[in-house]
Amino acid sequence: MRAVLWCNGDSPNPEMVSKLLDGATLFGIDGGADKAIAAGFEVPEVLGDLDSVDTVDWKGQSTLLSDDSSSDLAKSFVLMLERGFTEVDVVGIDGGSSDHILGTWAALTEAPSGLSVQLHHSSGITKRLHPADGSLDFVIPKGDEFSVFALEDCQEVSISGARWNLKSEPLSFSTKGLHNQSLGEQINIKTDGILAVIFHS
């Protein structure tokens, strides 16, 4: 099953959201629920600590996630897996304060294994690659750029089929994987830690 989580950042492109919702269930993450409604989408449920919505408006359609040790997005990832969802697309994440933006990336490290997560930005897509996912294989047009960031210390990261490759090399949170390029053939990425793979639109 697939879910779309709408966060409380800048409103995403409605056409893009409509495509994502084909065969998926939409959830609002706190104030993101109101933004989704304002954009014309039906939101069956709002999730989070509910400090950015009027709970009266969402009576019977809200799930309180009260653990203050992690963000609403991180807690929602856990809930999605508990409910049987295996794929999650996240929208409404652009804009806002620096700590909220970085918090979105940090939530990728807290998302449980067994959950395929993609963040949808105005300028592209971030794919979370967890070691339990196995390898990531993709083909993008020759010359197109992608970036690979380690969200935790990795001891063995391999990238093959790209302009700059790695062979079982350590990778930490750094700019080492910034702006790699496609050669127009299949690219394969393997990791023993959590990576963020960013594709530009």
C-alpha cells in the first residue's frame, strides 16, 4: 500500500499531487492537512501533535502522535508501517525555517526499514535508500545530475555506472557525493548505511 503525506511547508504543485494520489491514501501532517484542503484535496485523516490545526474541525478524523522525542513526520513514518503501508511519498516540505528543513532530512534516518520513502521538492525528488532495501538501480538521461548524501556514517558505499563511482568506500555526511552525472546507462547504488539520493527535475 502507498500513502501520501502532506506536510506544513510550501504548497506543492497540485498536478503532481494528483498523480501521486493515484492508488494512494492522503494524510495531512498537522497544518499540512489544512493546506491540502485549501488546495482542493480530500484529507481523510490528520496526523501529528495537532498543535497547528483546530482539532474541532478534525473531530473523528485525527490521530494524536504525542511523543515529543521526534517530529510529526518521523512519527508518521512509523505509523504508516504499522498500518501496513510500504511506500510513502511526502509533499509540502519546501520552504519554512532552516530547522524544519533539516528536520525533514533527519526524519529519513528515523523512518523504519521496510518503508520506501520519497520526498517531492519543487526542484526534484529525494529517494531514501536504506541498507534493508538492497540496491537502487535507475537510468536517467546522459548528463543529468544526481547527488548522494550519507545521512549516517557508512563504511561501504558503492556507485557504478555513473561519471564518478565508488567501490565499497566509506562515506559520511559531506559534499563528496554532490553533483554526480549520468552516462546514460544503468546506475547502481549499494550501501550499508542510510543514504539520500537526490534527482533534479
